[in-house]
Amino acid sequence: MFPMLTGFISYGQQTIRAARYIGQSFIITLSHTNHLPIMIHYPYEKAITSEYFWG
């Protein structure tokens, strides 16, 4: 009886932890929707890079 009860409690804790991770990732996704795009229109606009840029 007790191993089954502790199994349910463990499963519940794992479910809550997974829901928290999903919620955090969703909040990060929503926060990134308000940023301006970094990508430029490549053939027409050249990016201004510093002299130490290696990429």
C-alpha cells in the first residue's frame, strides 16, 4: 500500500516539475516575440560588424 502511495506522490511531483518547465519555456518564447529581428536582408543590406568579429 505505501509503495503505491509514494509512487503516486513521486509521479505527481514529476508532473508538476514538467508543467513548470513547460511554463517557463513558454514564457521565454513569449518574451522573445517582442524583440526586433537580428537577421537583415542579406543581398541588399550589409551588417555593421566590429573589427573583432570572426563569424
